[in-house]
Amino acid sequence: MAHDYELLMIPGPTNLPEEVREALARPQISHRVSAFKGLVGRISEGLQALFMTSQPVLTLTSSSTGAMEAAIVNLLSPGDSVVCVDTGKFGNRLGKIAQIYGAEVHNLVVERGRSVSEAELGEACAILRPRAVLMVQNETSTGACQDVAALAEIARSYGALSVVDAVSSLGGYPLQMDAWGLDAVISGSQKTLMLPPGLGFVAFSERAWAAAAESKMPKFYFDLAKARASLEKGGETPYTPNTSLFVALEVVLDLIWQEGLEQRWERHHRLALATRAAVQALGLSLFAAPDALSDTITSVTSPVPSGELTKRIRERHGIIIAGGQDELKDKIFRIGHLGTCQLEQVVQTVQATATELIEMGHSCDPAAGVKAAQEAF
Ligand code: PLP
């Protein structure tokens, strides 16, 4: 069946609100006029409220990986010892970036689906005395989240900077950069923030800016001191930004304040409860550990090859869910319930998943799944 519109239930990119699509269709504007500079100033203030920080939040025209790279090359120097909390594809990526730029990276490999324990991180820091600890708040590849407030405190107690990837969590999960003492927070546009891909965000604590002044890793496009100076000069960016996404970002920030940030966290949590209850009512098991269940992505151990399952759901129902990545390929599937998502979309996804699971030989009751979702929500 051909579908002219597909429902995105993947962990990003996510479905766009009507207001964002309208903003993206507006005529192009120059990035060197005062109207645009005013917009950059307003966006910057909105992002500070979202990150819960008094520090500047820099908006980069790059995907989130660019923001990860920017954080690392601005904080570190070749030869620095770094602990990478390797929870999956994205935790591992932070370590890979640091290694390519010459850091001495020690991967603390965490069983997939789990978060690192405070004791494990404390032990690694005591032995390695790292300059920084790299971690992901919500490991998209496994659907496991971590208590980054507690982990950052451990890093700090050993004199290490905390670098937190909040790419698939910021705006859907509580994150309080200043109150939790996080030194670098990274995010991106295409997940809970309901924009297309193409913007990365980075904020540094005061301690991190002091470290940045000493950093010797090479950088040009991602030189954050330059980006900060341009921003503070009056809403400028050093290079041509993606103006359309900046315009749409202001719309998104308005939508977030209209809903309320805490209400938004609450909605994501209830959607997660609904999705978890539904898949369990279909006789399936959650992949992530009970103490690490994500509020934006539910990962499920698949009773059938998940590549075939996701293909059927897409082709027959016009709904896209994600399979597993790397070593989890075909073993799990992941339902993203973030951004604009409402209960109705979770219900549609549960129905489609149950229908295709039955076709593939896993017996289950679609109505039980839907009922469980509605009750848990
Ligand atoms: N970090 C996390 C947790 C992610 O989920 C992703 C993308 O899925 C990234 C980083 C990389 O983002 P991008 O593909 O925008 O570079």
C-alpha cells in the first residue's frame, strides 16, 4: 500500500507541527539584517530556559554529531585522559570522536540496555583520574536512560568535566544544566524539538569555558569561542546559518512554552508508560533494564526478526518504527514517542505492530495492547 504521508514513530526525525511547516515555507531572510539578529537573541534566551542555564547556548548549523564534536574539541587537548561511558552507539561515538582528536579514551562498556552504576563510574574515575567523563542521558540505540545528575556529581568529585549528550532527551525529559552542575550539554533539532535535522546545540558551564581557553585540539568551523563572540556581538553567527531552521526554532520554542516544559516532560512520561504497558500486554519484553527505561523511546525484545517487522509496518500501515542497530540488529525494535506525539499515535502503532506480529507467527491480542496503553496513559 502506498502512503503519501508516513507517521514517524522513530527516535528522530519526528513529525513536524503544522506551525513549523508553515515557518519553514516562509521567504528566505538575510542573516546579516537586524531582524535576524533579533531572532537569534530571542532563540538564545529561549534555549537558555530550555537547558535551564544562565550560560549562552550556541546553535550550530550541523547535525547533533557536529555538536558532539564541537563540545569535545573545545574542551580537550590531545593526550587528555577521558572516560567514555559506552552505553551503546551514541555513548561509543563520543569516545570515538575524542580518540580521533588524540585523547586517551577509556571505554567503560556498559551491558546494552543498562545504565552505568555510580559505583562503576566512581571506580573508573578513581583509577583513571580523567579530564572528562563522556555520557549520554538517553541512549537512543538501546532505549536506556541514565541519571546524569548523579553521574556528573561523581565526575566532578574527581575533578573531571561532565559532557552530556542530551540529543534524544532535551525537551522531553527533565534536564537542569546549572542545578545539576553539568559542564557541557549537547542536543539537536530533529528529536523532541520537532524540527527537521540540521541544528546542533551546545552549552558550556563556566568551568567548561575555562577549560576551553586551554584546549589544544584543532578546530575551525566548530570553534565555540568564536561562536560565542559572534552571539554576544549582537545575535550573529560566524558563518552562514541555516536561517529557515532558526526561524522555525523560534516557533518551536513558543510551542514548548505554550504547553509548559514540565507538562511536556509529563506527557512524554505518560506516553512511555502507555507504550510499555501496551507491548507487555502483547506478550513482549522491554529491552532496557527496569531502572533505565526511557521516556522518549521504548525498546522491545523482538520475537521475530525486527528488520522484517519494521518493513511490514511501514509498507502496510505507513508507520515507521526503528529496528535495532549494530549488534542489536534484528533483535530489538524501538518505538519513538517524542516531540509532537500523542496517545492516538501510540495506539495506531500498537495496532499495526500487533497485526504484523500475528502475521509473522507471534500470537497476541491487539485489543489488549490498545486497552493497556489507554489505561496506563
Ligand atoms: N546522540 C544521540 C543520543 C542520538 O540519538 C543521535 C542520533 O540519533 C546522535 C547523537 C547523533 O545525531 P545526528 O544524527 O543528528 O548527528
